[in-house]
Amino acid sequence: MQLPKIGTFELAPSILSADFANLATEINQMTDAGIQMIHLDVMDGHFVPNITFGPPVVGWIRQSTDAFLDTHLMITDPEKYAPAFIKAGSDHITFHIETVDEPVEFVKYLHDQGVTAGVTLNPKTPVETIEQVAPLCDMVLVMTVQPGFGGQSFMEDACEKCVRIREIVGPSVRIEVDGGMGSETIAIARDYGADTFVAGNAIFGKTDRAGAIAELRQALTV
């Protein structure tokens, strides 16, 4: 499965904020509302101060949906564990630039495995660190909160990096923003050049999930 075509704005709900006791239902609500991408935050308790889930959960999710599984590896050794996530059904693997010694080679490996690839910038990581690898990726992820926990406030100065990233990658690479996305901040991210938006609490924190998605989409049209 491929990323949605360039030129569209896409929401990628993060299941980190979902009800894991009813995860299949939660994801089905997303796809019924027209969502094409589901964002999977994988944390190891080492690279970031939280632990979430591993390949078995991705495998269960894969069995319950045909949505594009956007897997964000916030882990120390993505090269070691990426094969297991790919086998489990991930369509896309994003890694942090700090965790890979040869990111260009890793992106080539991911493409050879039939998945799309992305590189991530933490809020304090300079854009220069990804200049070589970013144009080879299918998507660049800009963190607009410190990675590790949901529900944090949007950091606009981190989002400003999207402008320079777009200059580096051109029009054929998606720019994804993750952190503090809501109806007031999503348009700010769009205006800096992002086209893919990870939203957690802004969707799963609302009783009316479809309504929350519609509200975010409406904010992108203003």
C-alpha cells in the first residue's frame, strides 16, 4: 500500500490516544469517516520516556483494517526492529535521525522491503541533519512536541522547520507534523508547508469522533 497521493491534506489519527480495549472499533470509526492513514506511535522506554506496543499489536491492527499503517519508531535501534514491524503489516516506517548511523542506506533497505520510508526531526534537532536523506524519503515527520507522551502543547517554532524542509525535498515528499494538532493549530502547520497531520486527543478525546475529524478538515479549508 502506498501513501495517499501528493496534493492532498491527510489526517493520521494516532491510536496512542485511542481506547485500546476497543481498538478495532476505534479504527473502524476512523476509516468510516474517510481516514486513510492510521499513525502508530512505537516507543521503547529508552529513546523516549514511555513504552507503548510492539509488532504483535501492529499485526492485530493489520488484521482489522486496510488503512495505511504509518509506523513511527521512537526507538533506539530501528534497524534491528523494523523487519518485525514490516512483517506485522506496517506500510510505512519512520525513524529518528539520531538513531541510525547510515540513514541513506536504511531508507534504501526499507524501500527494498516494499514499504515507504520517513525520517523524523525532534523539536531541537536542526534541519541540516536530514538534508542528505530527506529527499530520498517518502515523508518527513516534524515533531512539534517532545516525543514520548500525547496531550502536549504545540511548539510553533519547531513547525517553522517545514518551510526549509519543503525547500529541500520539493513537492513530491510529504511533510507530516505530530504534536498538539487541533482545530487552531492544524492550519498553522498547513501554512508552514505540512500536508499530513497526526492528531490524537483532538480526535479520540471527543465523544463524536466523526465530528472531530470533520472539524479538523474544516480548519484546513479556512
